[in-house]
Amino acid sequence: MSKVLDRQTTGSPVLAGPGGEPFAVLHALMTDPGAQWSTGTFGAIAEFMREPEEAAEVDLAPARLSAATARGAVALTADPAMRLVATETVSRNAGQWRHTISLCLPEGDCGMNRRQVVTELGPDREAVRTQDRNGILFDLGLGLLQTDACIRTTDPALIAALRLSEGKALFDPGHAVLMDILQASPHRVFVSRVARVEVFQPIPPPHGKSPPGPHTHILPKLLRANRTHAATTPIPVGFVPCANVYPAHALLDAEGLPRAFDRARFEAFEGLLSMYGLPELVAAQRDVARCVAAGDAPGSFAIADDKFVRGTVRVALRKLRASGGTSPALNAWSQHFDRSSDEDGDDEAQHAC
């Protein structure tokens, strides 16, 4: 069972959305074991999730929300410049889609330290769990814009190896610290301006599969693209996603596998999308639903020459079908618009990068 520590007090600062709404959605999602969290960039990410019956301590302090289990932790920090952006993207799997709420900052406000070499930072006083605050934090030196990718350890041998590697790049072939890290499997700690995710589970062996639950990915090939997020995700120009939350999905379970349609989950995200989705994409979805309901021919619907609008139309049609829609018009629209495309998102890349 989760233990919830609610430290909200009258008059305390609260996170606010772009329209000035209290950021209560984050409080609710932090207490929901069906929600998953991440921070990182395209090619390097840390993810936190928990099981419904997994023991967890959830802290709803006004300026720092957090949840911790024996496998990992997440914490969010208030920032008045933060903007929530709700997005949906087409899955390569027929009939499916992904959804995300990105915690974005203006590009000029999102930058972290961008260290290029392994660097010792000292005890991790900001660790979510008290027992981890004496662990020594080392920045891996990936030079990422919105994320410091770090590890934390109390292992004397690993600390000594990391200190010997200070001032060198992580992937420098001239030293073996990367193998030391893989063998010792320290805590991974990814930090942005608005969030930190900590992963306590073992690092899988090379070419091995990440264990269920909290995990990290560092993929040099994707890092070389120098992107702040997947190209399939419609983040507003001038903003950078510094963390993400993936609310429980109506059609997919925690592992991304198909499940029976859950209307309550569906309607919950629809509400979030109406508040935090990009207005032009929300309007496009509503237009599609209205035209299909009216029995209009798909050829009568003009789509802007924009990959995000095209993807939104396809998601709208998949949502109509998943939520129980059946009609000759829906079939015609799906055949006309919902065709496989090079613009389809890679599910793993969207969720993990």
C-alpha cells in the first residue's frame, strides 16, 4: 500500500499551468500507480513506474512532489515557467496510439550543466530517500541540454575508479570505467530543472533486456542526433520537455501491451488533452469526430500539410473505433487517412527517448 504524506498548506506555492490553473493534475498523477514518469533526452532517459500493490512513499509537499519504492524514485520541483503539453502520437501497431504529458520549459530556461567529462559532485543531498543522501554523485559527462545524467554510489571500489576517470569522456576507449559501472550497477540519477528520476534496479548486461519497472537507457547512436525529444512528438517551438508523465492508458497496460478498453482512463486523458493539448490539434480531433458522426465523406475534409495534423487525424480515428464507434463513415475515413507511414512513431523511441 502507498503511504501518502500530504504537506500542502494554505498559501503555499503551487505549480501552475499556462492558463493559471493550479497544477493539481500532477498531485493526482503522483498518487496514481498507473502513471509512469521519465526525465532525459532523445537517447538518454530514466523512467520510473510502480505496481498497484507495491510499497511506496508518496510526498505531496507543495514545492516538491515525490514517490519512492525499493526499485526507484521520482521527484518534481515547482517552476513558474513550466508549461504542461499533452500530446498523442500514432503507434506503428494498428489501432493503437501513445499519450504523454510533457513538463516543458522555455528553451532559454531549461539548460543544465552540460558537463562533457566524468565529474564528481559530492554527496547527493537532493536524493529522494533519506538513506541515499550520503551516496556520492558523479555526472557521466554526456553534455545533454536539459538533463544531467549521473550515477550515485557508496561502493569504495567504484568511487575510486570514477575518481581516476574524472576529466575523461565516458566513452573514451582509453579507460575502462564504463565496464566498472556496468559491473557495480550503481543507482542512476537523471536530473532536470523540474524533475529527477532515480533507478535502483540492476543495469542489464550488454544486449540484455531492462527489467520490468524503473530503468534507464543510454543509446549513443540516438544521442548523436542531438535532439531534445522524438521528432514525432509535437512540442511547441521554443519549449523543451524536461520531464514526462504517461497517465494510465485506456488501451495499453503498464508494459505497453493491449488490454480491454477502459473508458474511465480514456475520459481522464481526454480531459487533460482539452486543457493542455495544442489547440490546433485538439480542434482537428474534434473536427474529425464531428464529420464522422455526420457521415461526411473523407474526401471533403481538408488536412493541413503538417505531419502532426496528419498524425492527429489518425489518432482521432483510432480513438473513435476503440471507444466503440462503428459506422460506414468511420470505416471509410480509416481507409482513407489511417495508412502506414514513415511518419509513424517508433513506440520504444517515443516512450524511452
